Amino acid sequence: MSVIAELKTIKGIGDKLAKKIVEEVGGEREFKKVINNLEIDELVKVRGVSEKRAIEIIKKFRGEKVQKFLKTERAFQLYQDIIQKILKYTNTNYSKNKVKLLYPSNDPKKIKEDLNSIVEFKNKLEKLPRKKIENLLRKARRFKIKDTKPNFIFGRAVLVNDEKIYENLLNLKIDKYCEILLNPSTDELEDYDLLIYIQSGHEADIDYLPNLITLTPDFTKEEIVPEIILDYFIENKKLLDIILKIKRILGEKTVLEDVINIINKLKKSEPKEINIEEVVESVKVKTNKKIKERIKKIKLEGAEVLKLLNEGSTKKVDKIFEESIREAKKEIKEKTGINFDPFLKEYPLSIDKNELNRVVREIKGKNEIKKFEAKVNAAKKLKKLINDVKKEIKWFQEFDYKFALASFALNYGLNPPKLSKRFIIKNALHLDLIHTKNAQRVDYDVPGVTLLTGANSGGKTTLLETLAQTVILAHMGLPVNAEYAEVPIFDEIYFFSKQRSLDAGAFEHFVKTFTPALATKKRKLILLDELESITELDAGAKIIASFIEFIKESESFAVIVTHMAREIIKLVDVRVDGIEAKGLDENYNLIVDRTPKINYLAKSTPELILKKLYKQSKGKVKKMYHEMLKKFEK
């Protein structure tokens, strides 16, 4: 099936989008590289492909590889458990998605490259203030990268009197952000906070307006809607702040210092909103009181009284008015920054509404222009930095991904494995036991095929899972759960667990799954946990002996946990190792050295389990356990 045909099997991807995806990433060969390198962002660049859809695409094309490598349910469960452990250290959707796409590979070159990258990052992280970085990354969880588009700006309109310019504005989709008015009347302009007039050869007769700015025909989009650029930075500012702090800790170059300064400067440049009407009304009331008090204090002589009665004023009264209005104008200027006289000269003073409305419109218009010009200036500067900023956001996403992997490796004490033809683990520990106090680490050298015998609850199944975890981690290009490990490159992992033993079809399922696999030349890791539990003892020994012969003919490795070692070694030559319990401690726990003894057939020691249960029980049940133990003494 071609790449395009396979893409079309994904819900929501039709023929047109499938072809577009392949074309825009550079053809089928480049598409396969994008899939193999988990380059989610390259797919998201294609219009119509969201991050969620990009994940679906990669899962579709990589999913089969996982199933080809992890051949059984238990092997896949162990892989998923590793993924869940790593996910706890992620902070961004990008790193979460990339961790979910972290699959085992059988390509030695890729494994080494991935491993070297994580080990290098892990070593670097050990020298840094990890907790401080971790806290910053956790803060980033609250913020998602927003590629926002401005809402429609109702208070803004673009004025044109040339149809070609009008068509150009429509082609630029400016009408999605604000009104475009072709040859508007003066009445149409009254309700707008800001008017942008684009000049042409035949200029329109536009009266002076305080909220009008003009642009030449070679305008840019951000000169009309600077929010197209600004909103991206403003919406992501808190996240950019976090990235900047991390960059400073690392001592790395960044453009974000400039970006944050531009945004902060823009915010500070916004003129303060002053309610001029309230200021004028307050000053009017105060001034009327002053005039009243001052008039009360003046003394008028006969002629002055007659003049006041005949003309309504005198020189002394006029002087009080002039002085009071001068003080009022001064106070208004101090409070608003505007020098104007909004009063009618009468007593009591009243407000000249026409003059006040004119000044309010004038100031509001100037403020709108000032704010707009600051936005345009900031947008032009930020436009030059946007590609660098997007690269830094991409860097941050990758940083969080690597930080998650490195933190997982550090917190679990993982170490880089050596790719080898041998399979050895030293001081290894099951991932679920790493944070358990006094957990025993194990050493084991798997020669090819070996039988593992020993005590019930002695750690045989745990050892199988530890081996599987080591191999899965190594093939994921990650450090492993051992202080030292040599791991061969495997093509497939089989882990057959005794958990299916109660299933009536378990034996048939096992034989049908496993037998054809042995016929291939692929290098396999085979882990069998008490296969005898799904069939009769004698048949089980014969089947295991046959499997051992088949496995020995290939380059595969196998560890088989069994209680039938005595029967099996009669049928086939194979190494037997053992984990043996030495007794019970004061808390009735098994005393076990969980590192297998090589070439040693260990007893299952069920009597120790019975003794433990006997010590922990009471009454009639205790007597029953005692009777069982007596049988072992004979």
C-alpha cells in the first residue's frame, strides 16, 4: 500500500489532504524520515493537520513496528508501563505525545544516536540546578502554545476611495479583522475609535479628524492589523517568560530578552485613561464655591452697586471670575494634561458642552493613534523575531522531552547499556523496586538458552521482567535498569506469562503463536514463565525440550522458568540455574539470594511458604498447615 493510500485509511484524511501532506514534507522518502524521527511539528506545518492528527498519523505508520517487536501481550504491557513512568516527568503536550511515540527499534545506529543524546543531556543536567528548572517546567504545564488570530475589531475602519486598493484589502482578508469602507460619507465615520485612510492618486475630500491616520498604498498587513503579530506574543508571554528563565540558567543565547522588553514597553506606553468629563465637573463645582466665597468678601461702593445692577458685573467681580477660571484651567491641565477652557462665563459657572465634547474627541483620537502607532512599531520589531521565537519554542518543547527522559533516567538510577553479542546484567533491579528500601539487585549472564529454577516467591518472574525491561529500554535508546549491561540487538521479544494459565485455550494459543515464530531467522528474546501451568507435566517437559532445540539453532536468547528442569534435562542439553530460599527471617519473609546460581538446580521449597503461612495463621487453619508440614518431614 502506498503512503497516500495508507494516509487515507485514517479518519478525516481524504485524497486531497493525503497528497498535500506527502507533497509538503518533501515526498514519500522525506515523509518516512519524518515518521521515523517522530517529527510532529513537520506534520503540523501542513494546513489541516492538527497536533492530534499528526500523532494519529505517526501511530498509524509506527504502530505496526511496535507489534512486530513486542510480540506478546505481557511484553507490550511492560513497554506501556515504562511509557507511563516517563510520562510523569513531562510538562508539555508536545513531550507527552513524543514520549507516547517512543518505540523500541532494532536499528543499532538509531539506538546509539538516541542513547548518546540522552546520556549527554543527563550528564549536563546533573551539573545544573535541576530542581529550579523542574519548577519552571511545571509552571509551563498551565500554558499551551497559542497560535491565536485577532478577533474582529469593531472600533476600527479602513477608508479607501480606490477600487484596486479595496480589492487588495479583501485579498489580504483585512475584512476579517475590521471594516473596509469604500468612499464613505462623513456620517459613516462617527462611531469608529480609529480610522485608517489609505492614500491613492485621486485623494478623497476628508475633513480633519482627530482619530485619522494615513498610509501609503504600499502598506503592510501589520500596519493595519498589528494584532496579527502582537496577539501571538502577548498570548504566549507567560510561557516565553519561563523559556527565557530556563535559557538564562543554561547560559544560552536567546532573542526572548528583546521580545519581553518590546511587550513590556508596549504595555507601559499605553496612555492613561482619564475621564475628562468627571474632572471638569469636579473642578466646576469647586470653582463655583470659590467664586461665591470671594464675591461675599468684596465691598462695593455706590457706583459699583449700580453697575452690578445694570450690567450684571463689575471690575472686581470680573477679576474674581477671571482669576477663578484661570485657576480652574490650571487644575484641569494638571489633572488631564490638556490646556483648555470648558466653562461659560456666567454664575454659577456652567460647562460648554460643545467645547468639552470637541476636546474629549480630540484627546480620545490622539490616544487611539498613539496606542495604535505603538502597536505597529512593536509589531514590526516582533515580526523580525517571530521565526527565532518559534525556533526557541521548538527548542523548549524538545528540552522538556529530553528533560523528561533524563529525569526518568536520573531518578531511577539508569545507566547506558553496551550493545553486544552477549546478554549480561549486573546490579540490575526491576523498575517497580528501584524506590523500595533494601531491594536486592541481581547479576545474570544469559548464555543463550537457560532454565531458571527455584523457590516459589523467590523472584524468578521478577527477574524475567527485569530482563525484559532492560532489553526494551535499551531498544528504545534509553539507559537501563542495571549498573552495567550488555544487550544484543533483538528483532522480537516474546514474554509468555503464567497469568494465562487458567484460560482453557491458553495452551493452544501459546503453541499457535510461538511455534511459527521459531521457524523464522529473526533474533529473539524469549521469556517463558512456568509453561507447565498450561498443560500436563510430561507433555510440558517434551514441548519445552523441543522449543529449546529450535531456539538453540538460532541466534536467539531464552530464559525459561520451570519446575520441570529434572524432566527437561533428560530430553535436551541445557544450562540450569537456580534461585534458592535459605529459610525465613523474623518477619516470616523468605531469605533469598535473588541472583541465580549458575549451573545449579534449585528446589522450589514450598515447605517454606507453608511454614510462613503456618506462623501467620490461627486456630483450625493453623492446625491444617501443621498437618501439611508434617508430610514434608517424612
